[in-house]
Amino acid sequence: MKRTVFSLLVLFGLFSSLFGTDIKVLLSVEKRAVSLSGESFSFGRYTMAPRRAYAVDGRIFVDGVDTGKWFIELTPREGFFTVEGRSYRGSLLLATDYLFLYVINKVDIESYLKGVLPREIVSTWPEESLKAQAVAARTYAYRMIKDNGTKLWHLDASHMSQVYGGKTGETEPTNRAVDETRDIVLTYRGELLTAFYHASSGGITARPSDIWKVTDGQYPYLKSFEDPWSLRTPHDSWECRFEIAALARVFDTGPLKKILVEYSPTGRALSLELVSSAGTFKISGNDFRLRMGASLIKSTYFKASIEGGTLYLRGRGFGHGVGLSQWGARNMAEKGHSYKEILTFYYRDVSLAKIRW
């Protein structure tokens, strides 16, 4: 492994002028009501213990009372609240656009991360791998605040951003990893990274352009390289199969004559062409994976073959393959590497910086 010299920088005015300490996380979008726990909330000059909230004609109703507002903030008196049976730190934001009710958690970054880590990495893994995950997740969160700062929320609570479960499910090891890396982020030439991460690269990391419609120049710190740390994992090899007739129905192509796969130089499926008598349907490898099921097609690092009336995909790794490999981080930590060494292996030519408030 290439040894990278790293330094811990302290950034003052730049980050403090861009960010506050809070992040806004979209928990759900409701067509009907949302169930609340009945804890004591502060709402302006009032105190309430609501059980139900909903929206009608662009106004939010709480327990049947019209607030007259399209947006409200409820601050729990005890510091946390429960929505749909799950507990959260911070405050509850409710907003409506006449069609839907948006349920949002406003929470400080460090508390947010304590709700992310147990759902993004195994809490019993080595401490240094948990710390690496904490720094990557923190960097990603701050980047989303920067990119989405004028929007009603910065990111959502699903795998499309970072999986977030609030206070429910927090663990002592992951909370400690957050606390011991407090305020530390990754930067490239003074700018925050978009710190993508995934389960396992399968032995070689992916370029962003292998997966998404972007240029690699947008992410100079995310490169494709051999990743021996992501070998000898449960995701070294996998196989899935789809009946050709079923694929034709899913993509509404008519009877398929052949399937063509375009591969990137790193061996990932860039696109698939489904050829039928009616024409050719083309889809990116990543979109094909998501459409057919990311738990079935574990990555786009696969080889395709047609045997009889069946499409076989035989692949390696789990996830998009860009940035930090979590299994790689685990294996590096088990061999004695620090979280800083893990991060500077997966994100190239970067520095670790500490935000001061």
C-alpha cells in the first residue's frame, strides 16, 4: 500500500461561514397523517403533547387544530421525540406543499451520525473501521449541507443518501467512534469531498463514471485501483439469473433476440442493450441493477452470459464500488491500520481537517 503523509488541519472561517451545526433529514413523505408519541413539545409560546399531524389545503393540523401554517417546528422538551415508533434527537419539522406532508428531523451533525453508523456498518467491527466510517459519513453529511443548503431538507434517511434511524438502535461502539472523531472531515485542496462508500469493491474500486453520468474530473480523489483488502469477504463472488421472457416483460421490449453489455476499462457494466424485433432498449448498468434489485445484482462488477432462455450474471463485490469499501476498512483495521490510513487509501491525495465552531 502506498504510504500517504497526512496532516490534521484546523479550518476556521471557511466552514463556519458555510454551515451551521444542524442537518435536516427527510424522514418520510406522507399522503395522510403521521403518528406522534405524545411527548411534550414547545411550539412558539405554547406547549403541546400531540398524537397526530396531517395537512389539508396547504395548512398543517395537529390533533385536529389548524396551525394556519404550511411549516412548523416542534421542539421536544426532553430533547428527543418519537415518530411512527422510532425515537429521534433534535426537533421535528413538518411542512406541506398541498399534496404531501413532509416529516423532517433537524438535528446536530454529531447526533445525526450516531443514528447513521449502526445502519451503515457493523457495530462489532474493529474500532478503527468504525472511525473511518464516521469520518466518511460526516464528510458526506457536510457536503450535502453545502450542496443542498437552500432546500427544505439536506438529505433523506434512506440508502439513497445515508441510512438513518435516529436515536433508536444507537450502540456504544458506534457512538464512541463518532465522539472520538468529532468534527473531523476529509478535504481535497481545501474542499469537502463527496465521500461515497459501499460494502465491498470486490477487489478493484470503481470510477464515478463507471456508475453515474458524471465525469471523473468532478471527483479527482475517487479513482479505480486494486483493492486487495476487499478480497476474502462474503461478497467475493455471487450469481443471479433472470429469465429472458421475464426481462422482456419488465422492460416492455417484446421478445428479446439478444442482450449486449458494454463494460468499462475497470470491468464494470456501463450499459445493457436489450435487442428485440421492435428495436433496442438501452439502460445503464447501475439503473439495470437498481431496477432489478440491488440485493440480487449486488454490483455492476459482473459478467453476463445467456444460457438457454436465462440471463446469468456472475459478479464480485457489493455496492457501487466508489470510494471507501467497508469490508476493506474492516480488514485493514484488523491488520493494525489506523482510520487515517484507511481513509487515505480509499480517498486519494486528501487531507483530514477539523471544523471549529
